[in-house]
Amino acid sequence: MLKALLALFIGMHVYGAATFITKEEYAANLYHNPRGIGCQLCHGESGEGRRIATYRDKGEKKTFEGKPINKIPFSLFYHAVNSKIVGMPRYYLTDTEIQTLYYYLHREEFKRAASQRKSH
């Protein structure tokens, strides 16, 4: 019995270690597939914005673009994700997921700030 419990514990430990992902991996996965349609498709790989389509409406050339989201403050980012915006899907993200997406777009800034804090 003890051997079976030990084998189960070791198996769970090995499986758990193999499936653990880092904060960066979680953030990247969330950005690329939050609820079926990834943010990068409209906002670009780094949130720089992206042209989605050009079309003609009543003879006038128009462009549909995903706005840049990598340079806006968190309060505007949070509001935009929770608002109805024409052309943007509603994701119904949790506060933690929104914070994680913002982290993904600003991860280098967070890392620089953390390293500066550690060196003082």
C-alpha cells in the first residue's frame, strides 16, 4: 500500500512539474488565444496595431485597423477591454486575465523596473 501511494505521489509530482507554465508563457498564451480570437490578429504581435482590411464603401476607400494597445496606460486598457467597441469581440475576461494581458504587452518594462529595484 505504501509503495502504491508513493508511486502515485511521485507520478503526480512529475506530471505537475511537466505541465507547469511560467507567467510569461501564460501571458503569451492568453494574448494569442484569450477566447478563440487572439489579440495579435488585430493588434499585432506586440500590441503595435495592425491593418485588418481595406475596403470601399460607397466608392470611398476605407481601412479597418486594430488600434495600438502597447502604449496606453492600464486604466484605458482595462476600460477598453471591458467596453463594447465596434469590431472588437467581447471576451469577458477576469481582472487577473486583463492584468496578465497588460503584463504581456509591457513585460520588458516590468523586468527592467524589477531589475532596477533589485540593484538599489
